[in-house]
Amino acid sequence: MESVRDLDWDPARAAAFLERAAGLWRTFLEQLPTLPVARSWRPGEVRDAVAINVPEEPLAEVELFEHVRSVMFDHSVYPGHPRFMGYVTGAGTIPGAVADLLASALNQNLGGWRHSPAATEIELHLTKWFAARFGLPKTAGGMITSGGSMATFTSLKVARDRRAGWDVRQRGLREGARMVLYASTESHAVVRRAADMLGLGMDAVRPVAVDAAFRMRAGGLRDTIVADRLAGLQPFAVVATAGTTATGAIDPLPEIAGICREEGLWLHVDAAYGGAAVLADDLRPRLRGIEHADSIAFDPHKWMSTPHPGGCVLLRDLADAFDSFHLAASYTVEHRERTGGTFDFGSHGPQWSRAFTAFKIWLSLLAHGAGPYGRRISHEAALARRMGELVVQHEELELATPVSLSVCCFRYVPAGLAPDAAGREAYLDHLNERIMTEVQVDGRAYCSNALLRRRFFLRACIVNFRTEEPDVRALVDVVIEIGRRLDDEMRPAARGPAVAP
Ligand SMILES: Cc1ncc(COP(=O)(O)O)c(C=O)c1O
């Protein structure tokens, strides 16, 4: 039979292809600080430019790399830009990008140890290293996930199975009382989605009020649990957040852990964003109490800046994951004495086949070292505090809440807008929403928003190792410039009363 080798490039061709790609990457890194962070594209413009037809025959290399260039340079937003401060999206480490390439070159499937020995051992070792940093015991370990969403889902699946009191995996939820869990009103929406995916329903997430600093009220948690038990519900877990998305608030972990212990509830800590603080000497004490967690969601692709995707779930006892996820499949017969196999990730989480996602986190840590990582994370928190000072110093800006971790929430308040002007708050919401949109398409800097006590604030989240003080100042200046312009347009009599939108 004649061979068909179209897809099998020889090593020289592979290397030449990579060299061209590496050239583009180098240019990208050189130009990144001068590129617009984002732009305003006309509807359909990006689709028309990049959603090209799949060719029947190979695209000429010149054409192919022109396509890649257009994706990279003309039609993307850059989370790695020093002035990107929107969302909890890291910059993407350089060793991490190379590791992704090499991981794809090796193309390991981490479903089973026997076909991914080194990769499995690295992921086990890396997640145990993270677990130890959080103060979890030796039984602890975890998995790299697609992100905080899957880490939360995986944790709550294990919690549901461990705490139901019957074989919920086999028999489903109808066997017992209605299971409920607790999370603050500032917790991330993925908690509710996990409840949905677990068949508990989103209403099973009982909201707990927060204090003035957006932290869960431990007293409120206790009261809600008592009331729910009286109503015949079955509380099984509490989700505490260590670093809320909106403001970086850290729930009172020691108190919540105490309540969980007394009530026999599973403690899950969503440290998807704030967990990286464990690497920084000055921030680590703020996570005190996290060592009591039964499970932790922690996303290296956020504040550790490793490329997407790469979250992490940590369990106090990794064996619980096996009990929650193991399934036998007839085609996976193995003689472990001969293969050397010890641990199969495919039996410990929702995925069967798995990528070597851990490699980019691992190589980033090896290449940068834990110490410099910690110092940089500490610096980013300091930059956010600096931004808070700049906001407080400027009479047209208002700080929403003291800076916690590396988020600064603030709003533009035009000069001459009387504190008691009719429709003032609604006007400020509308104005700041428009400012955010204009900043996002302006290209000089980028921020997102937070809704705090139902008011609209601008939000800068600094999780980017390229951001420095001039970048923070630039965002503040752009907000003021755009704020003044929009206020002039929206309040025609510039010093007149506010008008409700
Ligand atoms: C606190 C928190 N938890 C969970 C998530 C969801 O994580 P992911 O987007 O990685 O799934 C986020 C995302 O920003 C977050 O900030």
C-alpha cells in the first residue's frame, strides 16, 4: 500500500515553520508596549478578516503566516500589554508559552500514568507543592483544570458526594433531603453554575450577606445554616472566597472554618484569584485559615500569569477525588507491576483525556523561581495601593473601597456635580459605564467594572508582570480625560444638575 504522509513534516520543515513563528513572537514582544491594548472593530470586521475558508490544499506558507500576523497584530486584545488592567487575566509568561509548545509537541494524554509518566508525576508534584504552600496536609493534592470554574465544580462534586450521607453517585439526589451550600453575595457566579451542573439547582446556593469591606458576615452564615436546618434542608458546604473578583476581599477564613467544623460542613475556598498571594511574604498572612480548607480553587492563569488555560483544584485528601470520579472502562486493562503506573488523573476528575497543562505552570516556576514570583505579586499589590492613592488625591475621582490585594475600584465624579444633585447616582452610573466602554476601545489603557452595592465603578485589576507605575498613572489620566469629555457631552450645561439617563 502506498503511504500517505501529507501530515508528517520532516524535522527540518518543522524547525523552519517554528522559526517563522518565533520571529513573529519576537516582533510581537518588541511591539507589544506600543500596540493599542484594544480597539473598536466594526461588527463583522474581525470575522471577515480571520474566519477564512478551510482550503482543500495547503495554504501557501506566506499566506498562512500573513493570516497569523493579522490574528496577532490586527485583531486581538492584549492581556499581556502593560496597560491591560481589566479582569483577572494574567499577562502570559514567556517560559509558559514555550512550555505549551513543547507540551503540544510531546502530546501527552494525562488520563493514565502509563502513557504520560513524566507529565503525570510533574502534575502530581506541582499540585502537592501548591497544597503544601497553602498549609494542607500530606494527603492533599490536586489537578490542573481549565480554570476556576472547573476547579469549583470538581471541589463541590467531591463535597456533595462526601457529605450527602447516601450513595449520591449511584442513586442521585432524590434519595435524601435537599442539599444546600453557602457563599457570600460577592462570590463568583461559577459557584451557582457548579450547583446547577451538580443537579442541586442554583437556588441551592444560599447567599450570605457581606460587611462594609465586602467580606462574608460569619454571623450571617451561622444564622442562615440554623434557619435552613430548621426548614428541613441539608447544608453540606460553605464556599469562602479568598480574593473576590470585584474588590479582592478575603472572607474571614478562620471564623468560617470554625463554623464548618462545628456544623460538619465541607469548606471550599475559592482562591482562584487571591491564592497567588500565598507566594508573597507580605500578603501570605492575609490567607490565614485557608489551611483548614477541604478543597481550594486556585488559578495560576490569573495572578501567576501563566498562559490560559491553567487553573488548579486542591483537595485536602486527594483520595476523595478517586471516590467521586473513578469509573471502570473495559479497554483500560493494565498490569501496573510492568508499566510502573501508580496514579491515573483520568480517575480523579471529570475529564478522561487530559492535556499536559501543568507544564507551562511548572516551567514558569522553574524558570522564574518562587522568590521572584512572590516579589512580583507583592509589587502588583503595591501598584494597586499606589493607584488607590492617586485616586484619593484627585478631586474628580472617588475610591469605592480601600484596596485589597491588587484591585482598585473607583469612579469618575465630575467637578461641580453637587452631592445632592437630582439623579446624581444614576447619572454617575451611566457616565462611568460610558467611560469604561470608551476606555476599552480607546486603546491607551484598559479597565473593567465592578457593581458594588448596585453602583457602577471602574475596576483596575493588576495581575500583569509588565505593569508599572507609569501605566497605572496612564489609566487614571485616560479615565479623567474621557470622563471630562463625556460629562461635557452628557451634561450640556456643564455645571448644571445631573440628569437621570
Ligand atoms: C474568584 C473567582 N472565582 C472563579 C473564577 C472563574 O475562573 P475561570 O474563569 O478561570 O473559570 C474567577 C474568574 O475571574 C474568579 O475571579
